[in-house]
Amino acid sequence: MKTLRTALTAAALVLLCAGYAASQIAYFQVTFPEYTAKIDTPPIQHLAGVFLLAAIVLALIPDRSDEETRA
């Protein structure tokens, strides 16, 4: 589970950094309205929902190493 949590965190971090960089580039190239129209689409919203759901599920599943240290 720790590996899945780390992978989810890394993927989210990469996507957030790439999205922020793309928004800054679009802002300074004065193409920000087109950029926001492209981002505000159902596939992007679904991707965000999948990440949120995966984070909640992984947060609810306990680590096996936590159980071993408690015993």
C-alpha cells in the first residue's frame, strides 16, 4: 500500500506542477482564455475525481507495517 500511496502522490505532484507551468505559460502568452476552456472539460474533471477517490480509498486501507508494529 505504501508503494501505491507514493505512486499516487508522485503522479498528483507531477500533474499539478505541469498544470501550473502550463497555466503560467498560457498567461504570459496571452492565451489564457483558450487554456481555461481546454482545462474545464469533462475528461479533466473525471481525472480529478479519480485521483480524489483513489486518495480516499488508499487513506482508509491500513498499512500492514502499522499492524505489525502495534502487535
